[in-house]
Amino acid sequence: MGKKWRAAILASGSGSNFEAIVNATRRGEVPIEITKLVYNKEEANVKKRAARLDIHALYISHLNFPTREAFDLKLVSELKKDNVELVILAGWMRLFSASFLDHFPNTLNIHPSLLPHFRGLHAIERAYSAGVLQTGCTVHRVVVDMDSGPLVAQSFVRAEGLSLGSLRAKIQEAEHSLYPKAISFFIRNQEK
Ligand code: GAR
């Protein structure tokens, strides 16, 4: 394994992907050093996981900034303090301005569908209602447009015959397995 990339994880929700990435990193499966978690919703459960896993967590509310750009620049300055090289979005429900992505072109996201299908909110529910036989999850590089950008990896989940709850659980399981592998794959490709 080459050098470890300095990576920040940004999350707004339950944090199950955050925990999967931390655990895989601690097992030596992902060549990153996690600098900190940043979360933007005070009640986000991810902060409890960070405390349990002993990862430094920083709360920055976008509500305290007048514009998207101002919030993004605050994030940039916090991440630059740690010399972050890779930004990992794990249930981070906000778009970025170009000024953030200019500083951090290596930003990855996970989305619970086979992109480019079902971008945006409630992707699992919409795929289920559409009656797809197969759906899954996607890791991609982040660009200014929502749930777009070059694909890094996808995992397929068979939807046929499943209840919505079982489909959700299977996609979550697929995400937890895919994201650490996709991060490692992305880093190896950057180092070539
Ligand atoms: C995940 O399913 C992730 O794919 C989704 O948020 C969930 C976060 O779960 N992200 C998006 O929809 C981004 N457009 P978690 O907090 O348990 O990791």
C-alpha cells in the first residue's frame, strides 16, 4: 500500500456509511487517514457514531452563513487546516459551489441508485415505485450538478419480489461494502 491520503468525511444523517468507512480503514482496507467528520445538522446521529469511534467531529451549520459560497469557503478553510486531499460525502445532503470543488477536486459521493437513474431525494422509494427489477448504489466524483459526475463504482441489487424495507436494507448493505472498496480503487487510480 502507498501513502495514506488525508481524508475528511462529511455527513448529515445516520452515519452508517461513515461507520463502515471508519471500520474498513481501521482494518487496513482503505489507504486513508481520517482527519475529521464534519456534520451540518445538529441532531445528526452521525455525531454519536463519531464519539463512539473516537473520531474528531466538527459541527458547522449552513444556516449560519448568508450564502452557499460563504458556507463552502468556511468548509474549505476547515479542511485546509488538516491538509485534506480527499473529501468523502457520506449522506451529505447539500450541493457544492464551484469554489469548494476547485479546492477539493477529489470529492466522492455515494448515492442509493444506479446513477444516472433516480438522482435526488428518495431514490430508493422512487426506484421501488417504478417497479425496477434491479437497482443499487453508485460512488461517483462530485461535480456542481446534483448526483452527477464521473462514476467510480456501482453495486447492483435485485429488487424483484422485495418489500420496500428489504430493498432499503439490501441497498444499505451494498453501500457499506462498496464505498470503502470504491475509495481504495479511486486512490489507486489517482496514483497510477
Ligand atoms: C445513503 O443511503 C446515501 O446513499 C444517501 O444518504 C444515505 C446516508 O445514510 N445519499 C444520498 O442520497 C446523496 N444524494 P447514512 O447516513 O446511514 O450513511
